Amino acid sequence: MIVGDLLALDELHIEVAWATPDLLGREVTGVTSTDLQDPARYLRPGEVVLTGLVWWRPEDTRPAPRLATALRFANALRSAEAAALLAGEGTHGTVPPELAEACRRHGVPLLSVPSGTSFRAVTDRIYLRLWGDLQAGAEGRAGLPAEVRRTLTSMLGADAPLDGLLRRAVADLGVPDCSLVTGAGRVLASSAEARPVPPRAPVPPRTPAPTLVPAPVPAPAPIQVGPPGTTPFDGWLLQPHTEPGPAAATMLHGLADLLAPLAERARATAAAQRQAGTRLLELLAAGADPEADHALSLAGLPPRLPLTPVAACFGSTGGSVRGSAGGSTAATVPGSAPATAAPPGPADPTGAWAAAALAEALHPTAAPFVAAPDGRGGAVALVALPEDAVAAALDLALPRLDEGPGPAGVRAQAGPGGPAAGVGPTVPPTAADLRPALVQARYALDARPPGAVGRWASTASLADLLRGIPPEVTAAFHQRLLAPLVDHDRHNTVSLVATLDAFLRHNASWSRTAEALHVHVNTVHYRVKRIEELTGRSLLRLDDRLDLRTALLCAPAALLRAPAAPEAPVVAKGRARRAG
């Protein structure tokens, strides 16, 4: 396939923005989607580069800086020996003339992709054409018998199910049963109905082991399918179920080579979907509802089906990752906080690592979804499933993702803490409904109970609501309202904080509070009066009660201490003993 063939692909409407006839004759080897300003290290020679031009900033009215930005991007493509640049018109409405000039200077053919054409469609059509080229040139290649190669290549070109293709390969080649798996261990296809379970480390015996203990049989080494992905979740592996002999190993390597373009297509498709999701988030954050509604269709989501938003983080805190200090070009989720924390994955300037991890967790649902970086070091997704089903799937998937085999496990990449997610409400697929739902999903993530998938539907109390507020804010609120009581308790044996907590928990009942604290009711009256004096609040007013109750919920649990020993009520001439 050559660059000029892109102009003839049906229904894509790709046009030339700048090129020469000889440049249109360059050979195409694959596709990569990117919106980095310098993507050179992620490109391979001969690839077509798809960009939505998110990195382009037209607000700078000076022509020279805009041209310099375009020249840096075109230079990166030239240094990586990219075959061509495909620029989407959906972001800015047209291909910037400065980019055309930069491509002319660096000799990079520039083609335009209209706003109505999705990057996923472009990716799929290019790889379909590459399949045809592969089939035509398959004769005489080493690794697989020619007849078997022709049969398997025809099945791939016809998009035959991978399970059936692997079974046919095992039968025709005489190799052991094998599975196609992702770098995180998710099984994509298998030649056997009973799919292999990744081996676990043996449990240490309680008593000293005998002198001679058979060593566990190691799992056969997997075979890389195509180049490694940009994240641990992009790469594919061909995993034999039993150790192959030398001849079978050669055949399996040939099979992996045959499957490599399929792995590359999946990687490029995932990158294109992330880019479409990023653009969608930008439009939602900007309030551009008509454009966002159009971007929903370009993201590959089914029309008219309700969507459930998911927010996820994979930072070393295992909890609220409230920002990203890296050079991410991803859009910020509507309603999110300013970027303050480092992104989770190694060398993840675009947030692709987090988005790929969330996609890996959602793939077992078999539902359409789009996942993208959230601009805060995490990721968000829109899933065409009800909220309950999405939450149940994440409950199962995130622990497996955290304990994934080899280097792909989230904990191995992001440090202690593990992944976390929040699920928002299921809403109609419109920008007006999705914008608040995404905010609610992020809040559900921040407010989730420890070790659980947060759900906005479970936010049903003041305590639930407060869990999603940054601890710095709740600590300051607690300090502002209750500092006088905390200072009092620091110098007295009687705890006014505990008294206030008991009084409010017992619905301002003097008698039940006295019973709970093992004191006389007059003692409660005195302490409540003292609380009102120190805080300047009246416990007869509902608003003040709510404020103080909220401050208690924001307080460290250690402050809500009970007295060291029950206090015996002491009454003298109708007056309570002074307390505090």
C-alpha cells in the first residue's frame, strides 16, 4: 500500500492538503494516532500519522510562532521517517496553512480527514488494505507452510473469529494449543475451550519442606505478537499452553508474525478511540454541546443508547489523584480540580497509560465504550451499559488488573495503592446530560469507601457527600468551627467534642444524651451551654446544628473520644456539678 491509495479508500473522503506525486508513492506500513507535539519516539518508519490537531493552538495571532510550532511537529515526523500526515478537520474546521507550509519544507505529504470521518474508520480501512497486500506477498515467506499461510491469511482478511483461526492453526501446523492474550493477561482468543490460568506462586508450607521437592513447572514463554505497545495493555502475546518443541516453536513464531498486523490494527484503533474521547471531553468541558453531540458519534458509541460515565485513577495513592503535573495534552473533565499530581504510568505524557488501563478493565463487559485521559493523571470512560452492570464489572476487573501477571500489573506500574474507580448515573447520550454525569462519576471516585468502586447512586448521606471533598478543605472546616472545643478538651478531662457528638447523634435529646454519657441531664445542659459559648452557635437552631454536625464528620475519629470512665451524676440542691 502507498500513501496515494488513501485517496481511493471508499467513504473516507480523504483529500490532499499538500503533496507531490513522488511523496504519494511512499509505502505505508501502519497507522499511529497521536496529539503530542513531538511524537517521534512513538513512531516507526513508514507509518501514517493521524492527528486531531489538539496540540495546535490557533489563538496565538502571530504567524511566526504558529509556523514554528508546525515546523517542530513536521520535523518530528520527518526524523521518524513517517510516510504521511493525516490531519483531522474536526477540531479547527480546516487544516492550518502553517501546517501545510511546514510539511512542504520537511517533505511530509499532508492529507486532510473531514470532520465526518472517524479516525477508527480510517485505521480499519488502512489495515484492511494492508491485509490484502500481506496475502498477495505471503508466498515464500519463512515460518509457515505456504498453503497454511494462505488459508490463515484469507481467514484474517475476512475478519474470521480468532478462536476459530487459532484452532485451524493448531490443527494444520501440529503445534500445542495456544491463546492470544494481552500484556495484562486478558484472553482474546484460544484454540482450546479450557483456557489456561496464569500460574500462581506456590504457598509456603507451614512446616519445613522435605529435602526433595519437585520444582514447579514453569509456564512456556509467551511469544511477542508485533511490536510492544505504548502501554502494557496494548501489547499482544501468543501463549502456548504446553512447552513446544523446536519445530513447533518455529511454527508459533511464524503464526505470531502473521498475527502482527492484527495487533497493530488493534493498537492503532485504541489510540484513535482515545483521541476521539479526548476531543469529546474537550468539547464537553468547553460547553460546546452541538459539537460534542457530533463527537459522540465519531467516538464509535451507538446512537440513542444511554451511557454510564466512569472515572478512574491508577496513582500510587490508590485514591484521589486530583491532577497531573506532566505535559498531558488531554482535556480536563468538566468540574475537575486544577492539575497538581504526577501521572501514574511511566513515561505517559498523553495519559494513554491510564486510559488503556481503564479500557482493559471495561473490555470484559463486551459493551461499546470510549475511554480517554482525564487531564488529571487518570481516565474517564462512557459505557453503553446500565450503572449497576458497569459497577459490577469494575468490581471484578480492577482487582485482577491490579494483580496482573508480569510487568503489566497496575501495582507494578503505579506503586502501592492499586486502581480505583467511580461510576456516575446512566444518562441519555447528550452533552447536556453527560457533562454533570461525568462530574458525578469523578465525585463518586473521590468519595468511594476504601477498597470499593464508588457509585454516585450510593451517595445518600452527608457523610457520603463529605468523603468526596478534599481532606485539606474538610480539615480547615473542622478547625474553623471546632477549634475552641478541641483546645478545651486538650486541657480538661471532660470532652466537649464527644458531648456535642452524642447530643447531635441522639437528636438533641437531653435525657438520651445523659444516658449515653452516664451523666446527669443537668450536666448535659451545662456542657451544651459551654459548647454554645465557645463556638458561638446555638444548638436550638437547625442551621447551627447542621454546621456543627458537618464539622464533626470532618474531624479525625480520634477526637471523638469518650470519657476515660463513666461519670456518676452528682446533684446538689438541684444544680449539676460543674464539668469542664
